[in-house]
Amino acid sequence: MTVPLALLGLLDREPSYGYDLKRAYDTYFGRGRPLPFGQVYSTLGRLARDGKVTAGQSEPGDGPDRKRYAITTLGKQEVEAWLAEPVAAEPFLQTVLFTKVVLALMLGHDAQGYLDTQRATHMRRMRELSEIKRGGALVDTLLADHALFHLEADLRWIDVTTARLGALAEMVRQP
Amino acid sequence: MTVDALPVPGPLLEARSIDRSYGRTQALRAASLAVTAGEVLAIMGPSGSGKSTLLHCLAGIFTPDAGEVWFDGRRLDLLSDARRSELRRTAFGFVFQFGQLVPELTAADNVALPLLLGKARRKPAYRRAAELLRRLELAELSGRRTGELSGGQAQRVAIARALVTRPKVIFADEPTGALDSLTGEKVMELLVGLARQEGTTVIVVTHDARVAACADREVMVRDGKVTDPYATDPYAAGAVR
């Protein structure tokens, strides 16, 4: 979902060739997962089909012929609407954790042990992210911060659930 | 007094099944923990779980009611008050949440103080203080009274003071507890970075997961017992450090 919108946003800055768009995307948003060229051009093709970008005439360059893409009014409107809309505050991970904890208690498994293992897994990832931040570029630091705060929120939930595990166990074991 | 020697190599600091109570409240129950030389360890846990008590027992500030504390091959809990006090002054450094600096003295005075109290000569003491203040990015503030410094600056002075005697272990109890997120992060980065350069072991008590993530590993204290998550974590083999 974000790749087409990110490309549209980059085109809103200035018209670009596919190669330059890919390079800008990888610099700001790729972070170790570069966008394949095929995906760049297929996405631009779909955006052009939907009237959100226009493709210029083929121009000769150093390599194969290339097209310059520009955003349309419809495309601009889509970028503006997307930027203005807050991201859904989905408790995506907690629901998985919660399901696991409840099932572990129902089945008489070691829910505390599960939470401890989950906690250690989170902490290990947080250490990796802290390492990335040390001496990393500002963009890497900010992205690592984003992940760190999310993991921290999960950890708080794990701690609170740990403290209430007895009460939860009593509740789920009632027929 | 007979002081037994630990088999070598062993942990630098170790609590073996220690208990500690305050009146009828038991803060530690058979708590065990081993810390390797040069390691940065975070002790986490909810309020009142016993994590600060554990730190105080490891640092020889409290004596456990039962169990043993070993430091560098010696039974710390069997040492006299005077010997433990001397050890705290020479081998240990401390960073607390706040309140450990003398506000009327300058940053340089505060940092040099432990050396001067240990009868070091004035000039080398201040030279060492200046070097640490520089490495903590406080060179320009060395002549400023610590009462005039911001919370983050004061904590960096406290770190310099904790390191000035070249201790083997630094004990930090919620060192970033009174700081905002960014300042706390900077303080931890400097504390851990400098400790690694000096080869100092760091034991930090914190409830902040981001602070704990700066450590090599963490243990949890719950109801006075220590839980080492890596003891049961199949992914963690070799992950420490």
C-alpha cells in the first residue's frame, strides 16, 4: 500500500525518471530492502493507468530509453488525503500475544514462561536496534526509534499481563 | 579473617542464593546472579520487586541475611564494614538517579573528589577529572557549579565521578530516571561507551526497556527472585555480547 503512495509523494516533489525514483525510495524508505526495478515500473504503470501520473515520451539516456513521470492533479489529491489521514492505531502484535497467553492458560501450559521468552525476544531485537542507532545515519536512527518505541509498548503490556496472570488464569479456567 | 578464593576464571561478581528482609517484608529470596568482568548488565523488574536491594547487596552496601556475595575471588559479605567501605571507595563507582553531587562545588571538584578523599595528589586528580569531563563532552562546564547544571549535564558529571578512580564495577540505580527520553539516551550511551573503553563492568537497575537495551543482557527480578530469560531462551545461545 505504501509503495505507490511513496512514489506518488516523491513525484509530487518533482517529476522523475524511474531510476531516480527507485534511488530516492531506497535512500529514504528502503533501509536494507531496496525496491526491485520491476516493482517500480509496474507500480508506475498502474498509477499511469489510474490517471495519477503521466509518462513522458521515451528519451535516450546512458542505458535503455527512459520516461519522465509527473504527478497529475488526481495523484496530488491522493497524496494529500493520505498524508492527512492518521494511520490506524492497530494493536497488531498484542492480539497475537493475548491469544497465546489465554490459550496457554486454558491448556494448562506455562504462560509465564511464554511471556518471559517473548520478553527476551523483544529485548534482543531492542538491543539490535540500539546497535543500529549507534553511529547510524539520522534516517536509520529515527526508524530504529520508531521500532524501539513499539517494542517498548509491547514490553509494558507483557509486564502488566505478567502481573495479572493469576487473575487471568482464574478467569479463563472458569467453565 | 579467612577469605576463600574463587576458582579462576570465574565471574567478577556473584550473588549466591541471597535473602534480605526489611522487618517482615522479604525483599530477596534465594536470589542468584553472576556478572562477568567487562559485562554491561541491566537488572529490570517492577517497583518493589527487590532489584535495588539486589544492587545494594552486590555493592556491599547491604549485607544479605543469608547466602553469599563474591567479588573478585573474595566473600564480600564476610568483610568488615571498614573493608567493605574501602572496597566501595576504590573498586566500585556509583551513579544514582540524583543527589550524589555537591552542588556548591564545580564539576571538576566533584569529579576529583573521590581521588582527593583517597589521598591522591591534587594535580593528577584534576588532570584525570578534566580528561573524563572532556570525554563526556563537558570540558567547557568543568568550572561551573554542579547546582547550576541541567539534569543531563549533572548525570554526566556523576558518571565522570563514578569512573574517576578507575573502578572495576559501576553500579547505576535508575541513572536516567529523572531525565527525558533523548537526554537519558545520551547519558546511557556515554556511560556504556566510556565504561567499555575503560573495561569497567556496569550493573544498571532500570525499569526502562530502552535503557536496558543498551546493556549486553538483562535479568528480571520478580518477588525477590532473579529470572534470567536467556536460561530458557533457545535463540539466545551465544547472543550475549
